[in-house]
Amino acid sequence: MTLLRQQLNTIEWKKLIVPLGIMAAFWALAIIGYISSGWWEMLLNFGYLGTALGVGLGLYATLPKKKKPVGRRVALLLIGIYLIGLVGLLSQNNIQITGVWFSLLAGVAQAAVIHYAVAKIGGPLLFGRLWCGWACWSVMVFDFLPFKRSPGRLPGKWGWLRFAHFGITIAIVLVAWFALGLTENVVAGSTALLWFIGGNLFYYALGIGMAYALKDNRAFCKYVCPVAVPLKLTSVFSLMKVKGDAEACNGCNACTKLCPMDVDVPAYIENGTRVLSTECTLCQTCISTCSKDALKITVGFDVGGPEALRIRN
């Protein structure tokens, strides 16, 4: 007990405010959802997800700098394996974006709709694209690829491909529903499971192929991921963003060089603003990289959108 008390006394509890706050928000959502719907799955899903995210963020906040990425990796694995294994495969739900369109056509609010409403539309109003950095089951795989430092963004506005991909997912579902008559078990069941497995395999194959072609683990996320479309739209108003201390910053640019999404963090510091880029996934790599502790996550209100990104030579 004495050893445990000593260890607890060494914890900087202020660092756990954000992890505990996010965990509490998910549990509140789980309880409200259960009370209003009577679905015990609301308690299980959102309670588990909030706890897993809180554990990962808590580890990141308290571990030494060199070990901080372990916290994010833990969260990705805990959440990714759970969503793929239990919510997707075992429950036979298609929680890919195509599952959202099928659910809307069927007029039901199943797992995919709830998942997107919370993680991809409502959640980003509070914590931006935290999903992309801490919970995405695609990133869970891409992070194991060998290209640990991004060479920068491709010159030009290739991000339009994400919007094209988003539109293609809608078109494919409309053709399947109206032209091919695929309306049975597309929300939950055997057909939904096939859509979920097929969609994931396609994303993994495309993402891994792009990573090796462009020497960039997150190439899929930057150029073709359709989920980025709703995430970018709502994360503009995110309350949680990275903020820099201009006086402490020494201009070494390590934060930008190691940012997996190529956000030019110093550009925002020099402008006297928080990091307003909707490409930021709050992975906090910039924070743990900064040797001057000039960066931190803050809560406030400002409208994001202006993009300052590092372009490859």
C-alpha cells in the first residue's frame, strides 16, 4: 500500500484532466443513450470506447516523452480490434461509410449511423479529428508501416480525391439499392458483413499500396479517405486544439518534420493563433517532440480552416 501511495503521489493529476474529461463524456453519452433507448449496447459500446480512449490518452499524458507514442498505439489497438471484431464481424454490422448510406435508405439508425454521428460529426465539435489519431482501425494498421517520417504533402490540391471518394460511396450504394435490388441484410446481417469485410480489405490494400508508393504511412488519410470529409467539416469548430507559446518556441521545426499529417505548426504560432488546420488529428506528436515544451492542447473557441501544410520538395 505504501508503494502504491508513493506511485499515486508522483502522478501529475493535471495531465489527466483531458483523458478523464473525454472518458466522462463518453460514459455520459452511454448512460443517456441507454436510458433513452433501452439498448444495453449503448452502455457497452460507448462505455468501452470512452474507457479505452481515456486509458490511451492517460498513458500518453503520464509516460516519459520517448514512450508517449505507446499510449496512442494502445488506444488504437483497443478501439480498432473491438470495433472490427465485436461491432463489425461478430455483430455483422457494416460500420463503414457505406453502412451509413444503407441505414439512411432503410430508415433506421443502426450501428453505422450512431457511430458516425458521435465519432465523425458530433465528436469533432469537441475534440476535432481525435478519431483519426487515436481510434481509426485503418490507422491502427498504417502506423505499423515502415515510413515513420512523412516526406511532406504532394504539391497541388490532391485532397479533392477524398470528396470524390465520398461521392463514389454514395453512388455505389444507390446503384446497389435501386438498380440491383440489394435491400436485404444490408444494415445488419450477412450482406452487411460482406460489405464491411470487402470495404476494409479495399481500404487496407489501397492504403498500404499508397504508403509504399509515396513513402508515407498516412498517404491514404491525406488524399483519398472519404471519412475525412465529415470530419473536416465539423472539426473547424473544435474546442480542443494545439496552442503554441511563441516565446518558448526556438523555431527548430521538429514538430512539423515529425507531424504525420504535415501540419506546419510554427506557422500558426507565428500568427498568434492555435493550430487551425483541419488536418490535425490531435495525435500530440508535436507536443511530445517539442524540446522546449512550447506546445499544449487547450480548450477555447475559434474557427479553424486555414491550412498551413509542409509540402515535399
